[in-house]
Amino acid sequence: MLDYTKVTETSSNYTDLELMNTSTILTSMNNEDKKIADAVALCIPEITKLVDALTERFNKGGRLFYIGAGTSGRLGILDASEIPPTFGLPHTKVIGIIAGGDTAIRLPVENAEDNKEQAWKDLQAYSINQNDTVVGIAASGTTPYVIGGVTRAKENGLLTACITNNPGSPLTKAVEIAIAVMVGPEFVTGSTRMKSGTSQKLVLNMISTALMIKIGRVKGNKMVNMQLSNDKLVDRGARYVVEELNIPYTEAETLLKKYGSVKKAVESYKK
């Protein structure tokens, strides 16, 4: 597990952090954060490969599973939880699983990430099949929970991928599509909730958003399938309908509430 350089554990580019004034701390952190987008850009070929494979599987009824521990697991859950309200898909299509279960979303669960067999057990609860995809998220690339999960998933014919911050790590070798974002050492040595976590969030945004566009959940540049769960979103949807159909706002709002989504309102009006 340790026959490679774990970039996420290398020493910070800064020292004596406790002697810095507040402005210097924040400026230094910001300077490090500026490197993240460029590091993600280098991974676009791998992200593209994953999105295209996911699109093919989704069109056959497949699902996307994220598995991770700690910060990485929470980021997967965050991305998955935004799919229903943003794109109107059921919560059963993109699913985030964290080592230690729901308790671990808010509180650390001791040794949960060290169980190499548990992720597969957690996945089996969803009756997974060969149209599904499992993406393991782990900054270190060594988390047993994640490696065990993607290994068993791959053995059972599922598409597997990973998001990590250590190229050449065991996790990258366990999957078919490895997205390894080289963000370099953290501002606070080893604190992967910082640049590593930010890079993971960017990649997750890219994967899920591109996938939703590819399967038709976006029209033009609008969230035409978003859930109308509050007044702000109803207003946004009504304005989308006005823009698309060039009708008065009150008529658009009535249509939207009647049909439940921008897409259905527009389609019904045009028939």
C-alpha cells in the first residue's frame, strides 16, 4: 500500500503557520486554492470517459453509486442529494454511501473506513446490477472501505472509477477509470479536507452535471426538471416558462403549478 509517494501527506509549502497574521493565512490558503482548477483540468480526459460510460448505462436503467469515508464520503452524499431537487430524478438514481452509515455524515465513526468488506455489503443492500457504476472517493487512495468496495464491484461486472489525489495509489489500480487530481501538498500538512476535498467537489460537480445534461435533464441552459419545492424555485420556473413561451408571468406560473415542471409546462402548451 505504501510503494508510491503519497502527495497528500507531503509537507506543506508553508511553515510556522501559527506565527502568521490572519491576512497572511488567508492569502496563503487562497494561493494554494488557485492551483486546484488547473489540476482538475488535467483530468478532463478521464472524467469524459466516465461521463460517457455513465450515460450509456443510465440509458439502460443504470445507477451511480459514490462510496467514501470521512470528507470524501460526505462529498459524495452531498452531490447525490442535490440530484432530485436540481434535476428532478428520484433519489434512487444517484446514491452516496459513507463508511459508518448515516451517523458518519455528522460524526466520525471509529475504524469504519478500515473494514474492507463493508462497502460491498452496503452496496448489496441496493440490489446492484451490471448496469450500475461505483465511484470510490478517497484522497489518500488507500482507504480499505473504498478499495474493497470497488474491487468487489469490478469483480461482479460493474463499471468502477475513482476520484483520488494520489496518482499511482492502490485505489487507482483497483478501478477501470482513475481520476487522480494532483493538487499537491495541503496548506496544513495532510489536511485533505482542504485542496483535496475542494478538487473532489469540482470533479463531482462535473460528473453529475454533465451526466444530467447528457440524459436530457437540462434544456438550453435551464434546470427544466427541477423540483418546485419552495417559492423561490416556483418563481424561477415561471420565469423560465415566460422566456421559453413569451407569455405573461401569471399564465406561466399557472401552467407551471398545473404540470409540475418547466419541461412539462412548455411541452403541454406547445401541443
